[in-house]
Amino acid sequence: MLLPSYKEARKRSKVLSEKEFYSIDKEFKTIGNNRKYFIKTYGCQMNEHDTENIKAMLEEIGFIEANDYLEADLIILNTCSIRENAHNKAFGMLGRIKHLKQSKKNLIVGLCGCMAQEEKVVDDIMKKYKWVNFVFGTHNIHRLPFILKEALESNNQEIEVCSKEGNIVEGMPVKRENSYKAYVNIMYGCDKFCTYCIVPYTRGKQRSRDKDDILKEVNDLVQKGYKEVTLLGQNVNAYGKDFDYKYNMENLLEDVSKTGIARIRFMTSHPWDFTDGMIDVIKKYPNIMPSIHLPVQSGSSRILKLMGRKYTKEEYIKLFDKIKTIPNVCVSTDIIVGFPDEQDEDFKETLDLVNYCKFDNAYTFIFSPREGTPAAKLKDSIPLSKKEERLHILNETVNKYFLESNRKLINTKVKVLVDGKSEKEGMLCGYTDTNKLINFYADANLIGQIVEVLVTDAKTWSLDGRVE
Ligand code: SAH
Ligand code: SF4
Ligand code: F3S
């Protein structure tokens, strides 16, 4: 048994990360025995991508994917810790699975992802959810076949969570959700320690992936006909800062661009590490999409300081203005309201910033205290009702600008990678270069291609159009 420890997770060693290769012995290949698995994924793109690896590992050892958790012999919850409601959702699902397990005694249940890295969660699983068969963390996904074998062979609850990040594991199999768009990890972990955020504890130290491995993966995707890659990391602009040689996000973007892949996206960008050089590279290469996710979190420099974001409102705006010199660029953001002791004046500054930046998209949240983070210990005199009111006002304000920015596109032509059938009857859907969702009339044989679409109408969260 290996249990999570926040004390360990907080540490940052100077030792450079090493690389190892995934492999499993023949004896593992049949342990799935054609049994069905179902994975429920919560949280960010990183978790979604981890699930793509987990699915492929399971299929390599003989499992097949179920359409629904009710028909599965193995259920894995890949969880997220970012806010309280992510927790609640996962525990709610565990409640439903418990019922299922009562009538299906051979059902195997596992929990992984960021919640598995939390001391309190694992403690609860051991005490109150003894029927959960196994738990593994974000640092040892590649160990799944071994952990699963143990769980299948013993009646004990198998818990294997490492708090210290291990090596970067290359060569894990992957079952991609989409045949045109792919996620590519470029780094793991985060060293920023924003005071409200659990990620540096659940994902460990920042470790950048070797550029040759990234470029090989992108080149393979190009060969297979993929049209878009999203380079993933919690703070992609800090890519390479942990290398003992000079190679950074600017260099990587340029090299990925030269692979010839049609579209490159990257997320998430922390304003702190966004360089002028990156802006120049984005301007220079048309296959780097003019769509930047630049979380601001708050418009009050006082709150930003308490959040440990290391920039002021003025510095953010200066960077924002520079980014806006990229032709046709769209900028989206994340904003937290109700950080401990956020005053009316602080919130007003956030609204002022929104009114200045007129973001093309924004994800807004109420602060959720995460056990073990510094912000969870701060005194907070603001009632929840006040925070909800602020969220409502903020949403009304950001929504107004989404619609405004979408309306500007009416009667223009936009380039769209066609994803598939839209939820709207008879239409297809996809995303523009600037990452706007568009529903449009076109022939279904265009799925997977990049096409020009005439925008005919604009809503707050999407566009309508047709291929002429
Ligand atoms: N690495 C990214 C963010 C990852 S988490 C970055 O630094 O920008 C995604 C978003 O969740 C954050 O941008 C933040 O707005 C929100 N978030 C993180 N922790 C939170 C918390 N404790 N309460 C509410 N929102 C939170
Ligand atoms: Fe969390 Fe900050 Fe790291 Fe983003 S940069 S993952 S908000 S600690
Ligand atoms: Fe959630 Fe972990 Fe991602 S906390 S947002 S799944 S890194």
C-alpha cells in the first residue's frame, strides 16, 4: 500500500526528470479476458488525455469498452480536485456504483486522477468505501496493469499513490477519442503554487517532455492524417524552464509548426511566462491558431497578490494589448470571484478589466477552498450569497462580450475543422481558427476536413453558418 502525502507532494527537488519506457510482459495480455470496462472522466484536458492512455492500456490487456457503466465489469473514475463540485460529482457516481455492485458482485471498481492524490479522499475510500477495489494516482498511470492484476487476484483494496512525481513515461499506448484532433502532452505538473490551487499537489513538479518525443508524436499524427494538435500543460509557457539546456516554448511552437500539421493550439498559458518571442512566432506561422487562453483570475492587483499570481492588473493588460497585435486573435480567460475577503472594490476592478478586454470567452468560478492550499486557511467574511451575486453579474457582463464578438463575424467566412454531426438537426459542427463553435449546413463527407463556412447568425456561445 502506498498512500498520498501532502508533505511530500509540496516538495520540489532540483533533480532533473528522467525518462522511462512503458512495457508490459506477455502474462498481462489476457487479464482482461474480454471483460468490459467503462471510464468516467472528470476535469481538464489533461485528465481526458490520461483516459485515452488508460483505455489503450486496458485494451492491450484484453478488456473491451462498454457503452455504459451499467454493463461494465470494470469501472474506473478518473477524478478532478479543482473545486468542491468536481469532488461531489465523483462521490455521487461512487454512490450509484455502490448500488450496482450490490447486484453485481464481480464488478471491479477503481479510482484514479487528482482526487487519488488527496490524503483525505484516500482516507475516506479506505474507511467508508471499502468496496472500491483499487486506487492509483496521477504519477503512476503506467502501473495500471500491475495494480489491476493485484486487485483481481486478491480480496484486498489495492492503493498505490505516489506523492513524489516519478520519471516521464514514454511509449504508453493511446486510444484517441478523435481521428482529426489530438492532445499532445508537452509538460507535466506545475510549480506556480497559486495559493488557491490544488494542481501543484496533485500533479507534482513541473517536468517538460523531451522535444524530440513531442515532435515524433506530432509527426506521427501528421502521417495518420490528423489536422489539429493541442499542446497540453498546466502552464505551457514555462515549457523547457526545467531543462539544463536552452529550449523553450517559442522554439517548440516553431518546431511543431514546421511539422506541417494544419492547426496548432496550446493551453494553458500563464501570463507570467508569456514572452514577446512567442507572440512573434504565433504571428509568423499561420498554422499556429490565433486563439489564446490567458487566465487572469482577478482584475484586482491586491487579490492577484493574495492569489500568488505574480502579476498586477496593469501587467496583465500590457500583455493582453501585445497579444491583441496578433491578427484576428481571440483571447479567452478564467476568472475566480469570491476569493477570501474580496471586497466590492476588488470585484469592480474585475468588471473594469472585463470591460476593457472584452474577452471572446471566459470560464467563471466561485472560489472553492481546497484543503492543504494556503488560500483555504485565509479568513473570509464574504457570505456565499454575495459571491453568487457577483458571479451572476460577472456572467452577464462576459456574455455580452461573447455575443458582441460573435456578431462581428456575421457575413464573413471562417475556416472550420469539421468535427461531426451537430446537436442541431441536419447540421454539422466544428471550431473556427479562433476556437469558436459553429453549427452549419454542409455535406457530411466533409467531416475531418478544414472548410470555409459563411457565418449567417451569432449566438452567445456559438455561430450558425453554411458551406457555400
Ligand atoms: N493552469 C491553469 C489553470 C488550471 S485550473 C492556469 O494557471 O491558468 C483551471 C481554472 O480553475 C483556473 O484557471 C482557475 O480559474 C480555476 N480554479 C483553480 N482552483 C480553483 C479554486 N480553488 N476555486 C475556484 N476556481 C479554481
Ligand atoms: Fe494552478 Fe496556478 Fe499552476 Fe494554474 S499556474 S495549475 S492555477 S498553481
Ligand atoms: Fe482537475 Fe487535476 Fe485537471 S485537479 S483540472 S483534473 S489537473
